[in-house]
Amino acid sequence: MARNSIFKIVGVVLGLGFLMACSLISPETSFAATHPQELGAGRPICSECHSNDVAKGAQKPYASFDHTPTFVKDHRFQANQDSNTCASCHAQSFCADCHGAKVPMKPSTRFSDRPDLQSPHRGDFMTLHRMEGKMDPSSCYACHGRANNEKCAACHR
Amino acid sequence: MKPRTQVVLLATLMSATAWGQEVSLYGTTMAQMWKQETPGFDKATFTPATQYLGIDATKLGTDNLSLHLFGWGRTDLSDASNFDGSKSGGYLNYGYLQYRFDQANAEIKAGRFTTSQATGFEQVDGVSVRTDLRGGFTVSAFGGKPVYFKTVDPRNQSDYEYQRDFIFGTRFAWRMPKVGEIGVSYLQDGTEAAKDLDIPSPIDYTRKQLGVDIRITPASVFDLRGRTVFDVASHPDQAPGTRDRSRIAEHDYTATVKVGSQVTVTGNYAERNFYAFFAGTNLPSLFRQDDNDMFRGFGGSITWNAPTGVQLVADYRHMHRETVGDVNRGGGEIRWSSSERTFLGGVGAHWVNAANTLFVDPARPYRSLSHKEARIWGMVTRGKLTASLDGILQRYDRDNPYLVGIKNIYEVVGSLGYQATTNVKVSGDVSYGSTAVAKHETRGLLRAEYRFGFARKGGR
């Protein structure tokens, strides 16, 4: 009897919690899944068209997404929290070109026909990484330390 | 995940694309060849072949359901080029189903995916959800089995795998239009404490992190963002008399200011306390948690985008590591692109001055890390043909202990490409260089890139 009462109370609480959670969800429509117009070649400057708008969901000016050279270097800030905005133009595989977690070769080798890309680890990074690691091992860890360590483990046992 | 499970998952996911109304397939096939002659070792010829494959299938029965898949496989056609001696390998980088709701930017992902909503940047086999809430709030969460490959020390392998049985994280944030955002996140990797294992382990691999992130964007010309991460896992008591270890794993903040339409200035400050930052590392021999070392760095860059297609970038960074010393890095780059982007070119130079470092080479304490780097490149497109040349030179101080007497390291890569159709491109590269391992190294590479499908989204 006591067990049944507990189940009923828990059920009512969960049901009310679910209803409350649903009522908390924003009624706004989602950001466009696909950009409605075909974009031209080269890096887009969003603010050229969306001059004063705030991106839906991200709640920040479209200018924050202008693909300036600075944006390309620091795009992690946008990609981390606003991947919906990225996804309106970029397929998911675009990220995996460089951020594959476990990849068979450096991005600069895979895209050696594209020297204009800002690929990391150009040249003989095998030599250079010993110095970079001395200066700041936490910079390696941010991408490689938590998962992709098989190559590291070949020497660092 | 076991290989058999991966094959089954891959087959299931690929067959699901048959329901997609918009299916895109991206592939890159690469064949490389190089010979290596290293003193003390046999001559070796390497000819690895690598296949990348990505699939995006949208509108799977409903407009909101999609499937995303990306992986690669490689095999050595002659000598093994892998460090572990194996001649083949492959990996499923991600494979997940995604349902995007029409309301509240809500979405659900299930399968293997990468998540960066919480404090970490994690690869997970599991489920993730996110939605916007009323009043500018957002909430997201994920949970599943963490994707790792191996731990280094086999004695700890079982402890490590047992403790890392489950990973979960959540983030709760508040966004205010044209003001900014503040978020709080939590991540836990592993649920079993080391002391609670059947055979209690002296090393605890469980990772517990609490993060606070902030973004201030009052106008499009100013952006300040960053995060502070705390290590909230339990650790053994410190020995009496030792310095207190910081619980702050990381501060990382970046500000960007746009001056007019052509100039952008950025500044960054980062601080990481290694004991907290490397907590729960799966590579303890490299990312050591047994000392009180810390890193602190600050720097910035100025970028000028001239209307003539010229771009000038100057950057500087000061780095301080408590057990090594101070390092300064600076340099600049000039890029130029023609109006039709038929010619792109750039030249850059950087220097690293490590005059105040310690312990790297006790005999010559300040020479080891100092070096200079120069790079020049160009790329031309004429109709369906592309050609590029890329050269990089790294010049080190004489007697650098890492370089077996070599002072200059360089690499030159020449590439020719032919865009056969809108969706097919073939290209070939030849590179020549000198490294600490190989004084004269020539490499060849053939590449075929192709894309089939109907979806409009693409990539680079």
C-alpha cells in the first residue's frame, strides 16, 4: 500500500515536472535549417545583408558570424554554442575535415593543394612539437590529450 | 566500441540513408608514396592509401530527421607506416541520427557524435539534447559511453576502462539579445570512484569539472568571451608543508574589437593549472598530474583588411610556464587575393625567443626553444586548372639538442589540380624537404575528391 502511494506521488511529481518543462520551452520558431538563398563563392559576410538583425536562437548580431580572417581563427566560440547557425550553410562533414578526433594525417597534408587554408602543424611538426610541448603542454591537450593518443603513446610511454 | 559493433552500426546507418530525400556523399581518395633512409634502420618504402567518406542524408521520412556519417580507412601497400607496425586502420569519426524541432532550436542526437556544450570537447556514443527556454534561457545535456582508444599504462587499463563507464554533461545558460550570455556547465567522466573498485586503485581517472562561461556582445564591434573551469573531483590529501594546489583548471578569455570596417584587434589571456587541468588524463606519462606546474599566457593580434585584397596580420604572445620559464612569440603575415580569387598568395615570418627558459638544456639553457619560421605560398586558378606552391623554413639555433646537428628544416610542396566537373577534382602533389629524421625526403601524393548528391550544404 505504502509502495503504491509512493509510486503515485512520484508519478504525479514527474507528470507535473514534465508539463512544467514543456511550458518552459521557448515558443520561437527554430533558426532556418538551410540558408534560403545560394551564397556566392568565398567567405560570406553575414552583416552585409543582415545589417541590424540578431540571429534567432544565438541572440547575437549577425556580424558576430562574419567570416573574417579573425573569425576563421576563433570560430570555436561560435561553433561551441551556436552550431545550429553554422549548420544552415555547412554540412557536418565540414567540421570533420580538421576536427576528426582521430585522423590518419595532418590537415596540412590532406589539404596540401590548398595553402590558403590556415591548417595547423605545417612543416616538420614532429620536431617542433617537442618545443611547443615544453612551452605549453596544455595547448596539445585541448585537442589531443583526452582521446587521440595512440600516436603520442608510441613514444610517450 | 568493438570493430564488429562498428561494422554493424555503419551498415545500419548507411542503409538508413535510402529513406533520405536529400543525400550527399563526400569522398576523398588519396595515395601517397615516400622512401625513407634513416641511419641505423633499414630502407623503407611507404605507400599508404587512404579513403575518407562522409554522408549527409536529410528528410528521412520527415523534414526534421537527418543522418550524418563520416569515417576513414587506410592501408599500407608496402611497408607499415603506422607507429605501432600495423598496416591498416580505420575509424568512424561520427555517425548519428539528428531530429531538429521546428520550435525552440530544439534537437536530439543519437549515435556517435562530438559535443562541446559543456566544459569539455568530447566524443560520445550516446544521446544529446538541447532546447531554448522562455526568457532567453537554454539548456543542453548529453550522456553515453566515452569514446577513447587506449590508455598508455596497461597496468591501469582495466581500472581506467572500468571507471570511464559513463560520461555525462549539462549546460544551463541565459542569453540576452545584444548584451551577451552567461552559462554554467558540469561534466563528469566516470561514475565509479577508484577507492570503490573491486581492487581499489591508487589512481583515480574520474573527471569532474564545473565550468562558467560568459559572452559580452553589446555591439557587433565588440566581443568578449571566455570560460573558467574548476576541477571538482576528489583527490588524495597533499603532503604536509606542500603548496596548496589550485582547483581552477583553466581561465581562457578573448576580446575582439573591430575598428572601422578594416581593422580587427584581438587580445587573449589564458591560465591553466596542470594538476587540475590534466585531472583524469588518459595519458599520464605525458600530461603529468604529479606536480604543481602551471601555464599563463597573454597576447593578441591586429588584422588590417585593405580594400585592395591585401591583408596584414601582426601577432604576439607571451607564455610563462612555471617550471620552464618565459617564451615570447611574434610575427606577421601578408596575404593577397585578386578580385576574382584566381590568384592567392602570402608571405609570413615568426620568431620564438626563449631566452629565459630553464631546464630544457642545462648546458645551453636559453638556446633550445628559440627558432624562427618563414613561409611563402601562392595558388593560381585558370579555368579548370589549379596550381600551388608552398614553402616553409624553420631555422633553429645551432646545437639544439632536439635536432641532431641540423640547423635548418624546410619543406616545399608543389601541387597541380584539375576540376573535371563541379563535383570531381583530381590533384597531385610533390614535396621535398629536410627534417631531423630524413635529410632529403621526397614525397608524392595523388588525390581524388568527389561529391554526389542533391543537398546544397557543403563545406570548404
